Amino acid sequence: MQLTVNGEPRTLADALNIAELLAALQLGGKRVAVEVNGSIVPRSQHAATALRDGDQVLIVQAIGGG
């Protein structure tokens, strides 16, 4: 499966959902916002949202500071 993640092409062996993609990118459990093909996907839907070949994924990580 071919995806574009944050502007970079990635080839993945298996179909994944968003939660699995985040785990593969070592972002599981971190505070992130995910957009797929221009639509924000709520965290509650990450495990239920399957990614498809050709999807454009944008992942933004929240960074705290003061």
C-alpha cells in the first residue's frame, strides 16, 4: 500500500488503520492530530478508520512548552 505521510511517500506491506500507522511510526499514545485526505479524524475514530492505497495523511504532534 502506498501512502503519503506528511508529504513523504511511504510503502507499507499491509493495510492499516490510523492507530496501527501511528504505532508503526512510534507515535502511538502521543498527542497527535491526524488528517486523511483533507479531513480531520477524531482520536476516537483512529482504530476504526482504515487507510487505503493512495491516501494523503498529515500527522501533527502537539508539543507543550511554557
